[in-house]
Amino acid sequence: MGIELSAIHYVYLAFIVLIMALLIKRRDTTMICVVGIFTLGLLATETLSGSVSGIFNSFIYATKELMGTIMIISIIVAMSRVLIRTGINETMVSPLTRFIRTPTMAYWGIGIIMMVTSLFFWPSPAVALIGAVLLPVAIRVGLPALGAAVAMNLFGHGIALSGDYIIQGAPKLTADAAGLPVSSVMTASVPLVLVMGLVSTVTAFYLMRRDQQNGTWRDGLVAGKGTGGVLGEDRPASKEDRAAISPQAEKWLAILIPLLFAVDVIAMFLLDLQGGDATALVGGTAVLILIGVTLLAHRNRGLEKVTTYLIEGLTFGFKVFGPVIPIAAFFYLGDAAFKELFGQVLPETSHGIVNDLGVALADVVPLNGIVGAVTLAVTGAITGLDGSGFSGISLAGSIAQLFGTAIGSGTAVLTALGQVAAIWVGGGTLIPWALIPAAAICGVSPFELARRNLKPVLIGLAVTTVVAMFLV
């Protein structure tokens, strides 16, 4: 039985095509998404007031859906601020430096530590948490600053962020857009994240060692920055900048904090906590750590400083997700949000705009897993061209739902593939302005870092897409 498509379906599809075209040209899509919401509202309500109100209400809907993600990232960043300024972060990672004795150990050691830290703290704060301590050690044993930046980048902004298994910000966005449970997208992403991570990091290491032996390696250092950059407010704390905390307390807290998060992970498995419940456990733990460390470090000023750190974290969170809200608001209209905001104006047989388009597409074009996988990899990569990584994954989720419905299976795999492609390209491994955290802390050019990452990431994406074809 064919699906009845209305003008709303065609307008939604037209705006998706327009958004994709703008992303290819590296133009901002926020205004187009707002115009799309307005147009859909006008068609649905046939009133100017209804369509104008729909813009604001769609923002509220998207913010409610994203609030958990925004809040957890804000809290983690707030906690990381106080750990940096008290020097606890240095104490946490300093024991690991004794194992770094060769350039090879430095590359893989920094990468793995960065990946684990990024799973709990998110990559940008994690760069500051470990970069200042491990970078001098790596350089001392012969790993160039650019090589360290590549390792931090690929393992942190690549592997950890594309999976995002602890904080679960990325899978929440893509799963919502695809109309799937977060757990299904996370499960489907595991083999893709592993393949992408393994291929890209091994390729990058091989190319680095080859170029060093051939004498064609370029360090890419920024003039005047030596081997250490500055990462805005996430800079390593100087002695004058640090909050007062005793060395003994620093050591105990450096042991206690990782243990608390380890207990969280164990609790997630034992209590079968996923999605919002798992995020809430990590977030609550981070808030308690933030309060405890701040009161201990700032004493009489502790009450005020807790608020200060929270404001810094929230400022960061809304700065990152500010551009995401209007974009997500548009793509949420492709599913349940449309009926909630504008009522039952779609045909009675409709299962949501994106689902309807998927079924209609299947009737017109014979689709299969190969076409779907290539399309989602390309779509994800294109959406990452804005340098956010997050702003476009709602689109990836929507298109995965469309193709998954048309094929009849594989929606979760296609969603995960789109997520991996978008975040690897835009989350901080290929787009120069997204590479600034790792480049700055290592004192290297973000453009040179992007150049070094290009071939490994593209090879990794190609192999991961082939793997996804067999999993769909």
C-alpha cells in the first residue's frame, strides 16, 4: 500500500536538500532551519500566528530533548575547571608518565589515556586535563608535538567522542532523530567505532613513522609557541593560579575521583543503567566532586566558587549547543514533534514525515544496504563540515530512519555510521577550526594537524563504510 504524501512532506524534503547543499558550501544552516520550521508551521496551521509560535515552541521542544545532554557536558566541564586549577589533573595522570619511554609508547600511551579520559570528561576538557603533563614527557622521549596532537585528536575527538558511551550526548541526538532507543544506536556503533578507530590510528602511526624515517616529517609548530600552546580557560594552572590545596589532599583526590567514576561504570552494568539514567549517575557524581573539591580548595570562598565554576560550565555547554538547538528543532519535526506541536494534520496513515518519505522512496527506488551505507557516510561527513560534529547528526539520524524504513532493516547501523562520520569529520579531526583545542595545547598549526589527519580518517571512513554494508 502506497503512502499518501502531502505538501508538508515535499517541503520537508526540499529543506533537507537545501541544508545539505549549504553544508557542502560550508555555510551556516541555522536560519534555513528556522525558515523551514516557519514554512512547515504555515502549511500545518494555515495561520501566521501558528507558524510564528511554532518556531519558538519547536526551540522549547528541542531544548527539553537536549537539556540532559547540555547539562551533563556543562557539569563535566565545570568539574574539569576546578581539577585543572587545583592541579589534581596533573597528579591523576602523572603516574602514567613512567610507562612512556619511547616514541611508540608515547603515541599509543597518550592516545589511550586521552580516549579513556575523554569518555568521562569529554575531549576538549580532557586535552587540557592530560596535555600539559604528558606532552613534555612525549617530546622528551622523541615523539614530536604534532604526533602527540594527532594521537590526542584521533583517540579523543575521534574514537571517544564518536562513541560517547559514558556521557551519551552523541547517541542521544542521533537516536532521537532516528526514532530509536539510545541503547540500540550505542550497540550498533561498537563495531563501527572499533574499526574506524583501529584503522585511522594505525594508519596515522604508520605514516608518521614512515615520514620520520624518510625525512619528510614536518613538525607544524606555531611560531613563538614552542611545544606547548594555551587552551583558553582550560590552560594548565600555574602556581599562582592554583587554588590552595595540600599535596597530600591532591594525591588522595587524584585516587578518589577516578575510583568514583569507576564505581559509576560498575553500577551502570550491575543496575542495567542506560541513556538518561546512566548520564544522571555520572552527572550527579561530577556535581558532588565539583562541590567537594571546590569547598576544600577555596575554603571561605567555596560557596561562591561552586557557583562560579557552574556558570563557566553552563556557558561552555550553551556555547557548544546554541547552534544545535534550532537545527535539532527542525529535524525533530520529522518525527513525533510535528504532531505534538501542530496537531494531527498529516494523513491518517502517516507514521511521521521521515517514515513516510522512507516508505515512498522504497516504492520508487530499489534500495539496499550498500546504497544506504554510502549515503549515510557521505551525509555524516558533509554535516561535519561546519566544524561542530554535533549540529548535523540529527540530520544523519533522520536520513538513517528514512533509509532504514525503505530497506526494512539496519536503521540503528545506518544511524551509528552517520554519527561516526559526522563526529570524526566535524568533531575535531579534520576541520581546522574544530582542531584548535588539541593544536593549541601542543603549540602546532591546526591546518598542519588537519593535513596529517586527512588520509588516516578518510581511509578509516572507507573501511568502516564497507563494514557497515555487511551489518545493515
